[in-house]
Amino acid sequence: MKNIIFATAGHIDHGKSALIRILTGTDTDRLVEEKKRGITIDLGYANITLDDTRIHFIDVPGHEKFIRNMLAGAGTVQALLLVIAANSGIMPQTVEHFEIARLLGIQHGIIAITKTDLSPSADTTEEMIKGVKEFIKGSFLENAPIVKISSLSQTGFDVLKRALIDIASEIPELSTEGYFRMPIDRSFSIKGYGTVVTGSVINGYIGKNDRVEKLPGKEKYTIRNIQVFGNMTDRASAGQRAALNMQGSSVEDFKRGDIFTNPDCFDVSDIFDAEVEFLGRVDKLIGKDRRIKFYHLSREIRGKIKLIGDNNLIRGETGFARIALDEPAFLLPGDRFILRRETPIETIGGGIVLFTGKVKRDRNLLDEYYKKFQLQDLNYILISHLNEKGADGLKINEIRSRTGLDIDLIKNIFFKLQREDKIISIQESDKYYSSDVISKLQKKLKIYLKNQFQLSSQPIEIGSLKKQIAPLISEELLKHILNKLEENGEIKLEDFLIIPASSATEFTDKKKTLELILEEFLLSSGFTPPKRIDIPQLLGHDKQDIEIALKNLLNNKKAVKISREYIISALKITEVISSLQDLADSDRIIEINAIKEKFNISRKYTIPLLEYLDTNGYTRRLPDGKRQLL
């Protein structure tokens, strides 16, 4: 069965709640204060089944003092029921509610002309309706049905029901694919059940016993029971009003504006860039302090706004802005929001979230991105996020958090983009990068290495290169770029070294010769090698060449470092390890003197040798300094 969520809208005392009560049989004014004063203060909820469609109503307050409550309800709906009293016509909150609905991107609606029995005459009502048509001209309600009703005589409701059925048939259902998202609008406790949280499911679905995460906060909860449309069910889906019975929680754990979603999928942000529209001259609407109230789904947050580019927007023009919130919020690209100023309190505009995060973006970038976003050019959108992250790259789950796109969809798009060489992936880090970014980095590195090799033909250590010019580039990415330069014949890589391609053969021959000399030297030094620092002088070779050869022998396990000062031939270490069993007594204890005598070495070699054996799990040091064979 199809599910559609409507919100009422209109000025105070125009009969919104009375209309919903007669239409659905539910009194949405549930608060004592509402019944006492005869006005709607907070959100009310009702529903009705018409043919094969369930229509959920959020009845919003009409008084200007309760606009914040109205916004908490209007932010999650698909269609508008604009209520205008025949004896009053269009009033201030009629206009404000209409503008809010337009800024929120609502595309469907019905206009109900109420209190027709109180109009002076039928001609007066028709004249008023002419004014309404002029008011909605060019808007999403221009072709909306206009239904005349009277709650007192209960006339016109059959026509209203028919109009609701027709409009509901035109509205596409919200997607139950992708990630679950439900903004919370209230929480309360029911005896025998515990905490109940309600809201409108705007994407995906959730099932009984499923886990959800609350954002902001990242607390996780289990859903004990689900109620939709007043009935217990195993699942709540997009387009439905849902009441979730939460396990192991209290009413105080939840507040209006919190959002339920799937665990460990998304992050929150306190700064974002957006496409914005204002309801007047922007310089008249935004004060010098740039303070605003930001309304998103069911949440209100204070913040600041800064326009990007054009600071002289007038009514009806769109531009771009950066909004910094006082508190973090769960925002996704495409989310709609409303802006109000703090003093005097009034609605000044609204917009669409484009990017979250603190990266600076200029107007041209945002303009191009917005055009592609409207076309849902996912290739462009995903590459834009990779370009923005530059050498940091992004993992799949990070891209999901930034875009709200399903992981399988992202993977499919990335597979295609990789085949087109527009992006690359590095398996060691599970990250993806824009090919343009990598190309620029590769070009810079090529120029740097060329300049370095012109100054000296000596090899460059990869670790040294990273420290000097690429501290912000991951080892995996640097290795990828160097491999590309080697494939292109620009350089030659030898273990941890970068060698000029022109001298690669000469270097390789020299390197192999020196390694053989050094390997034989260490073997002949036995268990009493010279200090590492003295080897270049003893062999008559350059210090850097010796260090490179030593590192290669260590990497290839032909030599072993037993301390910072001493390196021993791997064959000699194998000889020591093979002798341990014979050196141990019946309790597997090895005396220090036994080691010294066996290998004819002094204490300065014995101690680091024993520490090497301890570190590598061959022996264990006892309190008296002796070793126990493991």
C-alpha cells in the first residue's frame, strides 16, 4: 500500500485542526493548553486510508509564535494541504507557510477553502478564491485543486477525499532503498512498553529488533516494537509515520531534531556550503553579525551565514553560502532547509545542502557542482569529492558518509570510472583518488627528482624523499606514483632507493659488488664486528654507499642488527641459535659466561646478542641476568 505524508498549512484559526478531525476522526490537539486556548501549539498527527493509499497528516500550528513547531513538521512531508478561511482570505501565516513549503521543495498540494458557511456570500467566496489563484500563480500550487468545505456543516469532504486520492496518485513514493533515516519529532513513555519515539521515515526502512544509531551523539539502540498507522508491524518504511518502542532507553535520551539512521554509516558536520534563496534583499535580511536560525527536518540550530560570491541577491535570485552551525547536524547533499533571522524573528529564505566540511570552495565550483547535482550526474559528483580530498583520497565508507549514496552503487560507478582511467584505487589503503590529482602530484615529483639528480647522481632514499617533500602523502600513494614514474622510464627503483634511469645499470652493478664485499666482511668479522659507523672507513667506501648496502643486506635477511651499533652476519646468528640447546642446562637455563666462552666474545658483544635473542623470542631474561631457553 502506498504511503504519503501531508502537512497542513495556514493562518491561525483558519480551521486546519477541525478539518483534520472531521476527515480522519482524530483530534490532533492533544495538549491540555491547546484545548484550553482553542489553538494548535505543537504538532498533531492523524491518518486516513483512501482506496489503496495511506495518507499521514502532520497538523501544524498556525500562530507565528509557533513557526518553529510548524517547521519541525513541514520538513519531512511530501505534499501540502494549504488551508484558507473563506471569511478571512490570505493572511500573514498563509504567506509564510506557503513560502516555507516552496523553499522546502514540496511539489504537490491541495488548497482547502474552509469556513464557507461564515462567508458573507457565495460571490464573496468566489472573489476570495480569485485572489488565492493570483497568489499561487507560477508556484507549485498553480494547478492544485481548490476545494470548498465547511467543518460546521461537514460539506465538501467527499470532494476533498477525491482530491487527496488524485494528488496522492501523482506523488512518487519515497525510496525504501538505501539507508534508513527518520527525524525524531517527539518521545514519550507508555506504561508496560517504555520509551516510544515517533517521526516520519524519509528514506529506507527499519525492522523490529534492528539496531539504529542516533545522530548527533552516535548512541545505538535496539527497536523492540514498531507501530505504523496505529497498528503493530515488523517494519517501517519511507513515507510512513512510525512509532518506535526503544529498548533500554529513557525519554530523556531523545529530543526533537535527533535523527535515527543505520549504525556506523554517517558522520555529523557543523559547517556546510549550500545553494540559497532569500525572500527579499539579502543585505536587508541578514544583520552585520550574520546570525541565523537554521531549520533542517525536525531540528532547529543557531548559526552564522556567509555568502559566497554575490552579496546583493534580491528576492527570487539564488546564490551560494557557507553556513556554520553552533552544533553539529546530520546533513546530506540534497537536504532542504529553512533560514530565519533571530531579530526580528521571521523567515528569510532557505536552500539545499551541497557540501559538508570546512574545505573552501569558490562560487564557480559550487555553480558547476549544483548544475551537475540537479542532473544527478553521479560520476561528476563522486569525482568532485575525490578532487576535493586531493592526496588524502577517500575510502568507500567515507564517500558514503559525504554523499549518502549506497555503497554498492558507489562501487559500481567506481568500477566504471577506473576502467575510464578517471580514478585510481590503492588496495593497500582501500582508498580512491582522482586521476587528475595523481597526475598533478606525479608531475611535481618528476620535476623535483629531475632537479635533484642534476645536482647529484646519488640515489635518493624513499623515506628521505617523503620527509622532505611529501609528508602529507601516504606511503602507499607515494609508492604508487614512484612505480608510475618507473614504468614511464623516468627513474629506477631499487628496494628503498630511487635511482636516475640513465645510471640504473651502472648503479645496480656497483650495488651488487659492494653488497658482496660487505656480506663477506661481516661473515669474516664473526661475532665481533666493528661498529656500524666505522665500516665505511675500514672498507674505504663512501658512507652513503655503505649504508645503502647494509640496508639491503638487512632487508634481504643476510645480516642482522643486534643493537644500534652492531650488525652481524645472518649466518653467524643462525650458528648462535643452533647452539642454544647445547648451552642450556637441564632446567633450560643459560649462563652468560657460557655464551662468552662458546663464541669467544667480550661482554660488549654478549649483552646485545642476548638482548636480540630475548626480543626475538629465543630466550627470556631472568632476574639474575641468566637466560631461560624458550
